[in-house]
Amino acid sequence: MTDLSTFIAGLPKVELHVHHVGSASPRIVAELAARHEGRSPVPADPEALADYFAFRDFAHFIDVYLSVVDLIRDPEDVWILTHEVARELARQQVRYAELTVTPYSHVSRGIPAPAFCEAIEDARKRAEADFGIALRWCFDIPGEAGLPAAEETLRICLEERPAGLISFGLGGPEIGVPRPQFKPYFDQARAAGLRSVPHAGETTGPQTVWDALRDLGAERIGHGISAAGDPELLAHLAERRIALEVCPTSNVRTRAVASLDDHPLPRLVEAGVLVTINSDDPPMFGTTLNDEYAVAARLLGRGAEGLAALATDAVTAAFLEPGEKARLTAEIDGYLATATR
């Protein structure tokens, strides 16, 4: 049998919580910073980015994240970023990814919505041909920008409706951004056939998760780790098989959790909640999806079979057709059988 790190590296995976701009590699961020040198605080030296990405708290993380967003100035930047994100995911044996994209952040900085959507769609198709990875989009509201951003994000979803768009989300800070105010926008997105996947319970308590479920019709929850403190909520999530998109290293790097050893992942799993393992903003947090599977292996005490089960849980939680789910599950099963001979 192969060792666990080798097993993880080859394991076919699904990634359900990873941000478009937050996945920009240090090389790409540095290249963009060099193009806009003097107009951005982002370092043009890849080595200096590690210090730049040292976050004091979640609010500081949002400030840094938006400074990287400012580097995306035209549709060509969007295309390059998208294609490079797909390359990195495919390198980790990711077969399917639902990428969280925030069109408002780019449209409000001057990229027309049709050009933005055309760039990500063209890059999506090219990535599938080049790397064999299927990308789909969750267009999310940047919560810090309020209801105008919600209205514009919904408009882009409904008017542009790129072929890869499957879900509607809500990101950014939770503190001071109550979920219920976004209900009308989620109602319209869901009526148009988009799935509901808001962030909740990352830096606030279980009530935010309840709000996302009751007011936004959440079918999956981004993060949701504070659910571990509410037995009734845990039972609700487990009974209804509402998945949590858990990103352990992210929670530590944004100071939502004190350390990996304090992470509630084991409590969530013990409660029977459907949990998926994800990377969130991997280069910013100095991680990869493979690294997150290694973290999960340690926190949950799992070997190859247990990690393959986590990969299968991500397939279960994905917004895929049953035939595609069956195909990916069979690939994971086949890999496990071969790797553990």
C-alpha cells in the first residue's frame, strides 16, 4: 500500500468551497501586481506575499482579499486567473469544482458583466479540454457591499446566466451582515433554478446557520463550523443531509478557530453531519486541497479508506447529475481498491 500523502495526492476529488480570486497563485498575484506597480499595496515579489497574507483577523483578511481583487482589471486577467485556478486544481486530481465567483467585485471595478461572464466561460471550456476538470460557478454576494451588491449579483445571474452557473451564494464578513436581509434575492435566484449555498457560522454563532437555512433556503452551508455548539442544529443538519463545506486551515488563518487542534471538525463528523473538505482561498492561507485532506486525516484519525469516504461525501454533496455522481464515486472506489492492494 502507498503511504497516506501519496494516497491523498492521487485520490480523485471534488472541491466545493474555493474562491475564484482567492485561488490566485503567488506567481499570478505577483505578475498582476507587477503590471499595476505603484497602484496597489500587493507585493510584486512572490516571496513577500507570505508576509502580506499573514492575517490579523477576519476583517484584515477581507481587506487583503479586496486588494488582490483590485489587481483584476480586464477580461484577459479574468481568463488567465480562471484557467490557472483550474490547472492547479487538476494537478491535485480534482475532477469537479464549484468555484465561488463574485462578479460584483469585478463589474463594480469596470469590467462589463457580459465580458466578465464570457471570460470565465471561455476559460472553463478551455480548462476542461486542457486539464480534464469540470468547473461550475456559484455567483456570490459580497456581504460587506450590502443590498446593492445583492441586487446587482442577482441581475447578472438572471440576465447573463452563463452555462456553468449553478448556484447563488453569500460571502464576506458575517458580523454586522445579517443573513435574513438577503431573503428576497435568494428567493428569486432559487425560483430561477439556482441552488442556495450561503456562507454562515464561520465567525458568528449557530443562529447565523439557522438564518441561512430558514431565510435563504440553504442546501449547503459554507463553513458552518459554529453548528458544533448547537445540538439541535447538528441533529437538523444530520437528519436532512445538509452538507457543511469545511475549510480547516482557513478557519485558523482567519482566527475563526484558535488552532487546528481546536477545530470542531471531529464533533461535526461524530454528530453525523455530512461534511466536505475544502481549501477556501488556498494560496492566501498557505494550503492546498491535498493539505486539507491531510489535516482531516489527522483530526479524524482516518486512513486511506476514511479519506476515500470523505471524497465520496463531497461527490454526494455536489450539485451533479446522478450519472456523474455514480461515475466519480466509481472512480474513487477503483482508486482505493488499487492503492490499498
